Amino acid sequence: MRWIAAMFLSLGLALAFTISTSGDAEAKRKKAAPKNKLCSATTIDNKKVSFRCKASEKCCYDGLMAKGNCVPAGQVCF
């Protein structure tokens, strides 16, 4: 009888450990870096403009052309 109780206890612990580790993996996945970022700028006539860039890119806004664009992080905005 003790042998059966020990077997169920070990099975329960193994199942509990599996559930807790899968929850940790899910939490890490949710905390991953965002894929996009929201960029905003103000036009010459004080209107708000927003656009999206990838997380690895830099937000740039061309005031003369009234257009937002994204460039790689190492480049300069024109």
C-alpha cells in the first residue's frame, strides 16, 4: 500500500514541476522585446503625426516632406 502511495506522490510532484516550468517559459516569452515601436512627431503646422518602426530601427521625421520614415539604428536621419 505504501508503494502505491509513494508512486502517486512522485507522479504528482513530477506533474506539478512540469506545469510550473512551462509557466515560467511562457512568462519569459511574454516579456520578450517588442517587435515594433510607436514613433510620433509634430508637423510644421503643429499637428501630431504617428507611425511605426521596427524595434531595431530609429524613428525619423522629414518636416519638409511631412513624412515619417525608419532607418537602421546606426544611420543618421535626414
